[in-house]
Amino acid sequence: MLDPILKLVFSVTFLRKQNVDEKKAFAAGAAAALIPGPLGLAVPLLVARTGVGPSDIGGVVVSNVAVVPPVIGMSKPDAEEAIRGNKLKPVSKSVAIEGGKAEDKDTVVAQDPKAGSEREPHLVSPGTEVKLMVSLGPPEPAPEDEDLILDREIK
């Protein structure tokens, strides 16, 4: 197995000799060190050939991907803003939730695709739709049948 520190040093040295920006070189080196085995050494080659830079995903070098943010529990406007901020397209659907609470109204209760974790983000293509299920709060009580109401009053 290749030592991660050797992969980091090799990657940074190689990329700096290719006139790659220092920050990109270190981000690519860190990614190379994290990817197991010799496959990690492909990262600096990719950077040198494409000029791809680091993203906000823990310094990992990625291109043409977007991170699905965790938005469950957020208000609808905040969730949509977070999704748009990650170059994704929010699509909202409001639903009444059986057993829901009034304070849940206008908050996101589900999303698809789901968000990953900070350590393992869920990556998708930019522009991907993120479907949001937004709570309308508890369902409205059904109106009582007038015949039943009259029946109760008579008895």
C-alpha cells in the first residue's frame, strides 16, 4: 500500500511543476492521500490535465458535481435557498401530515434525494431536482355529517 504522505508529497510536487495553483495542488494532494492505493495518484493527473480545482467537500477535487444539502426541518424558503445555493433545483410539494403538529407547518419533512453526511456527501449533477415534502401541519378535521349531529341532539 502506498503511504498517504508520500502520495501527498508526490502530488503537490508534480502539480507545482505543472504550474498548478498552490491551493489546487494541496487540495489534489490531500485527495490523492485519502483515496486508497494507486488510484489516488490519478487525482493529480486529472488536475494537471483539466485544471479542476478544489470544491468545498473537505478539500476533495471534484468537477461537475453538486452536494445535496440536508434541509429536513428547515422552512421552505430556507431549504429552497440552500438547494439553489448548491446549484440544484428545488421542487416543493405541500402535504398534510397525519399526526403532524401545527408548528411543523411550512417546514420540510422529507427530501429526495437524501443528503449525505459531512464525511460522505451525496453528490449529484448540477441542476438535479431535489424534491421537498413541505408540511401543511395536521390535516383539517373532516366536517361532521349533519345527520349524525341531529341524531346526537335527539338522543
